[in-house]
Amino acid sequence: MHYRNGREAKNGDKVVQLSIDGGKIVSIGVLFDATPGNDYCNGSIAPTCATVQCACMCDCVHMDDVVALLKEHGLDKRPSGK
């Protein structure tokens, strides 16, 4: 099991799920129930925050800026063959 950038995936990892195209963030949480040997529809994401969170702007990044960083590093699209 590997993430979009090739890093090995393990249950318990904190993850950011991206859309198939465009690098939009779809979900953030902890990976669980993933089974080795499959990179598709494999596992679930437990949300890490289900309550209102106090936000310090100096600790935040706008979603558009995160998407731009993903594009800059070629992570806005699935790897070929996936």
C-alpha cells in the first residue's frame, strides 16, 4: 500500500485524502482497516476533529495555497497506471 507520493501506507497514519484530479483535499484523518497489496478503495479514514476548533491564523494555511503546493510538486494527479 502506497500513498500518491510513493510513501508506504500503514494503518494509524495521519492522512490527507486528495481528489482523483486537481489535488483538492477531500478528507483528513487517521487511516484504518487498510489491507496490504491494494492501493484502491482500501481502508477507511477516521476524522480527527468532529468539533469546532479555535483557529490561530498564524497556524493556518488557505486551502488554495495547499492545492498550489501539491501542483508544484506534481501531487495533484494520480501516478500513471494507478
